[in-house]
Amino acid sequence: KHGGLIHKNIRLSNIVLDALGHVKVMGYGLTASKKDAEILPYMAPEMIEDQAVDYRVDIYALGVTAFVMLTGKMPYASTSLEALIYEQKGSLTPDINSLVRDLPEGLAEFINRALIKEPEERISNWFEIQTLLAPGKGSSLNLLANEEMDMALVIQLQTMDVDTAILKQELHKVMNLHHTQYEMEVVTRDNT
């Protein structure tokens, strides 16, 4: 479900890190203006066209923000209102996968679905968004990244009361016992 607050002014310059490295969204209560060349490219089509808006305008703006962070450019280059409306209506939204290589599948899916022009078709479920953006979620292992490997084994486990250092040593021993060429990557959830 979604909350009742609509920011309407999410953009790269309104996202900051605090002293502890936490992401903070600034600019609440500031009115977004179609005359502001900085905010205009972040505006969802329904907002630009003065249609009814809801929280999905923020999802669109987050998609634009992620797109800019990864590519260094806006999905649409126009900076005037008329040109942007024309570009949004008349051209396809660039696929992030065609611009950024090796992007996690979940992140790419979020960006592409967040930038859908029709709000009814745009990704709108916050739980689904959270799942796509969670570390290790919404993505698959790319076996083609290393042509010598022909299998990937993914094990998710709860490590409470488990000495993970010993567990990793034992896994290495088993792989070596079978003379297996392998790469091991361990990803843990930070519970702090």
C-alpha cells in the first residue's frame, strides 16, 4: 500500500546523505513549477499536463533520478515545457539496459517500469519496488560473466548460532575435495 504523502519535487538535488550515510529526501513543501528547468525533466507526464496526480508521480521522479545517477543524463533531453511534452508523447523511453552494462536486473526493471508514461501502467506497489531494489533480489546470476563456469549454486541461510568463518572454510574444503574450479561470493544482510 502507499502512504498519503506526495512529495511532487523528487530530484537528484533533493536527495542527500547525512553524516551517518543515510539517504534523506529534502524539499518537502516546496512547490514544483513547470517553469523550473531543473524540476521539469523529473515531472511525470500527468503532472506536466495538469491531470490528477497521486504518489505515482514520485515513483516516476525516482525512476528519473536513478536513470540520471547511472547514465549522467536525463531520459528526455528537452528543457522547455512544450518540447518535453512532445518528446514524452512522441518517443520511446530509453531502456536503461541499453545504456548501462551489467546493471542488476531488479534495479533495471524498477527504472524501466517507473518511467512508464501512463500512471495506470507504471509500477506502483511499494512492496514490489522494495523487493526489486533489495540487495540480491530481483536479479539472477549471470553465468555468462565467466565462460568457464557452467553452474551457479545459491544458498540462502539464517546464520544465527553458526560460526560463518568455519562454514566458509568447510565449503572451500568440499569444493577442493572435488577438484572443483569455483568462485565464492558471500553476501550478508546488515542488521544494524
